[in-house]
Amino acid sequence: MNSRWKLRLASRADVSILTGLIRRSALELQQADYSSAQIALALGPVFGVDRQLIDDGTYFVVEADSELVACGGWSFRTARFGGSDGRIEAQPRLDPNSDAARIRAFFVEPVYSRQGIGSALMEACEAAAIAMGFRRIEITATLVGERLYRRFGYSVVDRIEIPLDGAPAMAAVTMLKLISA
């Protein structure tokens, strides 16, 4: 990781800042692949903070000059994407022997995009998932995210559509990576 950046685990105290970061990231960096209406309706239910990741200690933030500039994590829970608003109970845990860990909720401040922060987050997430015994990692990625994840060896296993209330569904992709022992 670049010496200007500091990677740390997210805390509940970061949630309001993360909400703004996610909004700015989605509005600017997703606009080439999704309409303004799709992005607006996805904020929260699709592009949102999942507090369970924070509570599980699997969500990272990146700071630059004491400012949060990126976030991303992984999960040993069944949820594939989206924020935790409206979720009442914790999602069930995945079994590392039979299930794939999930890469979740990567967002970067637009002025910090394409500087290696997403790659640094990916390396931290993969290392943590592997340390917990997972040998497969899955992602439900946006079309923008697909480009990053391909560089890390993830393969497309399915193209899906995420329904949005009041706009055409969002195209997304399910990707998988097998980790050698």
C-alpha cells in the first residue's frame, strides 16, 4: 500500500462518512454503465453500508491525510451485496469447507480512483478470507468492478440483473476465484 494511505478496519463511527463516500463514488464512477435513475435507486439497498461487515471485522477503510477515501470488505455471511438497512437479523455464516467467501462493497472517492487503492483493498480482503480457511471467493460485481476483479483472476460465472423499484434492473456479474491451497 502507498505510504500516503493507511488501511484499517472500519468502525461504527465511520458509518456516516462511509455513506457519503459511497454516494459520491457511485454517482461519479458508475455513470458510464448505469443511468442516473438506476444509481439513485441503488443508493442504500445496493450501494450502501452493511453494518454487519463492520461488526464482523471484515470491512476496511483507507485513509489519506486523515480522510476516508475508500472502503471495501469481504464476508463470511450469505449476503452477496447491499446495505444492511432494513435487515433485522445477522445473515447466516458460510462454511469455508463448502461455501465461497464474498467480496463486498468496494467504493473509492472519485479523485482517488485508479491509484491502486482498490487493488490494495482486494489484497487485504483475499488474505483475510484465506486466513479464515476459504478456498473460493465470490463477488457480485457492478460492470465497473468487473474490470478490477478480472485483473485479480476472477472469472465470470453468471450475468444477472438486480431489480430496482422504479427503474430498469441493474446489470451485474457474479464472479468466482478458486484459491490454491
